[in-house]
Amino acid sequence: MTILEAQGLAARNAARKLAVTREGLKNKALLAIADALLARREEWLSANAADLEEAKRNGMRPALLDRLALDEKRISGIAEGVRQVHSLPDPVGQVVKTILRPNGLKLEQRRVPLGVIGIIYEARPNVTVDAAALCLKSGNACILRGGKEAFHSNKAVITILRDALESVGLPRDCAALVEDTSRETASEMMDLTEYLDVLIPRGGAGLIRSVARNAHVPVIRTGEGVCHIYVHAQADLPMAARILYNAKCSRPSVCNAAECVLVDRAVAKDFLPMVWELLQKKNVTLHGDPECRDILGDVVIPATGEDWDTEYGDYQLAVKVVSGLGEAMDFIAAHGTGHSEAIVTENYTAQRQFCDGVDAAAVYVNASTRFTDGFEFGLGAEIGISTQKLHARGPMGLEELTSTKYVIYGSGQIRE
């Protein structure tokens, strides 16, 4: 038996116990985790400093360094996310519907945990906590495989989490970390069908596509975020500029950041110089079509076909001038990844057409795409943003980490 198979067996056994653990004990464990994160934050920060030092030596881009970095404020936010999960209703055991049959049978459809959830992710140490907290509250065990860039951070925090679980009487193996960050372990997780019920990749497009193509374990696809802001002919242009600046620049490395802006030709000459002035504050590089270059000049790099499908994850932005709502929606249909799309307009009819016609997990009117986030949606820490359509879509909170089963009550009925 390999190390990963042993972890899988231990997680399977822990999941059986966790599935019947009452809400009170799970909540006690969550509070213990939140308290431990704060009490032992220096331990976590020290490990994170080692990761950051190594990442800088290896030339990691600033935007990715930002995803990796922890500080007092971020740790406090992560702990608050755990407390928010504690305060949410436990989905396990909820009755979705009740059916009474003519023969007297009573059928209840109840929410149940998925079982053992595997998560493969990159340089985001907060994911270790977010995933463990959500899995715990929804009655699932988890096996976490982070990237090598966050190895020390993840190893430190999983120890903190497992100690907190044990302190309240729950199995340490409710949450486990795969310490071997080689590609071989990722491939082994994709084939761990005997122990994993579902596999969730979180990270860049390459990771997500690789897992979706190669895994034999069922996959929930998350995170690919080629998100668009469409500035309509009847947009409040200063508001549109603020929304775009926030969607692109507040945290460019995350999946809900804007990667492409579509500007209605009717307002392009007014809007593009206005927003360019804002974007220069963060030295954003523009990749624009010929009309954008005609307006802004050589500061714009000529866009290629590849730019329309690129998730930059950095201070880069694709810009296209469009003839109107129809062309904008067609462009999003061709190049979007089903994550988050936004329209800025004062026209009610255009708002409705955009919301009805754009196929994405989250569609915004006059707001930044940066709100597509479990915490912002009131779901607590999220396990990812699902961009697929089966089982779960959008920020994946507690309910999305459950399945259902039917419980049937009878009084001696037999089928003729």
C-alpha cells in the first residue's frame, strides 16, 4: 500500500465517523481551529516566510507572490472565515423533500456528505484552511495536495488543524496533507477511486484542464476565470472605470479578476482614455484591437487571438471595441470560461438581455466581478468556484459539498 493509499484508507475511516458526528461537535472543532490559527499564527507566518523566500529566489511573479503571502490581517480573515462557517446551518440531515405515496410509504430525500474529498491546488495556503473547514462542517474528510511553492505553509497549518481536531475528540485524519508535491502524487490522486469520492482542482487553467482530462475520480471543475466587463453605450462611464479598475487591479491573480474589457463603440473614445488614466496607477499592460490602438496609441500592444482566451493573472488586460450588446454577448460566448461576467449600463432592457443571455456561474449588473467569492456571498470560506453545470455551480459552500439519499418509511408494504 502506498503512502497516499494509506492516507486514503485513514480518511475513509474518518469520514464514516464524521458523517454521523453531530453539529455541536463539528462546531466545537471549527472554533478550536479558528482559535488555534490565531494562537499559533507566528508558527504559520514563519513557515510562510520560508516559502516566500524560496519563491523570490525562483523568480515568482509579484502577483503570484501575493497569492502565496500571509500576514496578520490575512490570517485574521482566514480565522473569521472559519467562524463564519461555524455560524452557518449544518446541511447534513436536512430534508430536501418529503413524498407520501398512495401505498402509505413515506419518502424523505436527505442531504448527506459526499465522503472523502480530494483537493489539488497551487500556491494558496489559505485553501488548506478553507477546504478543511467546509469539509468538516459538511461531514466530509479531505485529502489536500498543495503546490510545492506553499509546502512549508501547508505543512505548518495542517498540523495546527489536526491538533485542533484531536483536541475536541475528532479523528486527526478528517484532514490530511499530501507532503509529496511531485506530479506523480497528483497523478496517483486522480486514480484513487477506491478512497476518493470527488476531486476538486483549484489553480491555473493548466492544472484544472489536466485534472479534468486525466482523472478517473469524479471531478468538479473550478476556477478558470477569463472574466469580462462589458461597458454598454448607456453606461455611467466614471462608474464603469471604477468597476473595471477594481475588477482588474484589486487582486489580479485571483480567478474572479477581469481579464478582458469590451467597450461599446459609441463610448470608446470617451471611456478608454478615462480608464487608461486609472489603470496606469498599477502599470497595467493593455492588449488591444486596432480600434483601441487608434484611440490610445502605441501604449497598447496589438492583441492576438490568444489574448482573448488568456487568464493573465497579472496586471495585463485585453481590450476590444464592439458594435453593441449582441456582439459583446457573442464574444463572451466564444471566449468566456463560464465564471463571472459583468455589464455596466443604465439601460434596463440591456441589463435583462445580458443577464438572460450570458451563460456563466455569476452575472453582474453594475458591479465588479471580484464579488464572486464564498465569503462575499455569505457562504463562509469557499472550496472553489465551480464553472460546470452538474451538481454545483458558482461558489461552492456547504450544500454543494453534500449529496442526497432517500430514506423510506413503511409499515410492511411489499411490491406486487
